[in-house]
Amino acid sequence: MDSDTPKALSLSVVVPVWMEAGGIKHALQALQPIRQAGHEVIVVDGGSSDNTPDLARPLCDLLLASGPGRAVQMNAGAAKARGNLILFLHADTRLPEDALARLTDAYRHGLTWGRFDVRLSGHRWMFRVVAWFMNWRSRLTGICTGDQGMFVRRDVFEALGGFRLMPLMEDVELSKRLKLVARPHRIAAPVTTDSRRWEQDGVWSTIVLMWRLRWRYWRGDAPESLAALWRRNVRHAKH
């Protein structure tokens, strides 16, 4: 692993998508300033049967097709990335306006990997509480999740072999390995994640489900059984 970090940031944003026709244009339009600054956006479709790929193609630098599952999709995108820093971004998550400036500054100071703070898009007061706990959990544990906009130097990501091919918790598993290399860099300006899942399935039931999944993962349950639990409990889950 090369310890000498280049001073000029070259960013690759990898966006895994599946059945996102309703929102993919809005998601990618928000990333156009990053493209205009000379960086790249890679969209990886996991087998959509709607017109997600057709809508995404004009708004990204590279559109890839892969097997389903975020780990598979993000690895496929990273394999084609040209940047020296890769940002993995969910289609329902929006970067802060100054994200590129903050990433550039952090990269110049030698970051290895990290994530943004997060906020939920809804206006209910409970969403602010949820986001506060998510952010403090990450600060205390050094674990990042996909909706926090995880970013990692490409040489480090490749040296660690990328995401493990698992149906759930691939972000948590990679965080555990990255922590052995360095503590995550935190960008306080938050990404905004769509609160739809919380609104549709209930704030408290979603919180309980998340903690059940994490507890069972740390206990050693197989990711396949956790994915089955997720599918049984989340009516509108996409992965």
C-alpha cells in the first residue's frame, strides 16, 4: 500500500442503482457540478427492468451493468474508476454543496478513507434525533454505513480486495478492515438521505430492525440470514 498520497484529487463517484427510474435523473443532476469540475460519475445498474439505465446514461461518464447486490455493483464500478479517491454514493443520498471542496482539502492532508455526517430529509423532529445517533455511533465505533457517503483511496480499496460479496452489511465489514489501516475521516457537512424508508415502515420499527441486524451481525450470524430478515421486515426494500 503506497503511503504517499498524491496532492491533486481525482474523484470517482460510484452510484449503485436498481429500479431507480423515479429519481435517478434528480440524483445524477445533483452530481453534474462534480463532472464539470473534471471528475467522473460511474453508475452501476444491478439489473433494472424499468428505464433506469436509459435515464442515467446521458448524466454519467460510464454506465455499467452488473449482477444484483450493492457489493457486486460497487466493486464493478471501482474496478473501472480512474480517480485516486472513490466515493460510494446511494441514489437516494445527496451530497452537501461544498462536498468537492471538503474532499479536496481532506485529500491534500492525506486522508485514507472516511464518511460524511448524515441527516434525514424529512421534517419530523425524530429524524434529527435518529441522525444524531447515527453520527455519534460512527464517531465512537469508526464504522461507516452506505447512506453516509463512504469514500476511500483507490489504492487502499484495491489492496484490501474491495467489498466482500455479501447480501448485507458489506459497508460495515469493509469499515472493520479499513479501521486497521486508519481511523475514518469525518466530514461534518452532512449528506442528506431520503427519509422515505423511515416514513413508510415507521421510525421505531426501523430503528429496532437496524439494531437487530447489527446485533446479529456482531454475534456472527450469516449475512444471508440477515438479508432474509431485512426482506421480511421492510416492505419497500430494494436490496
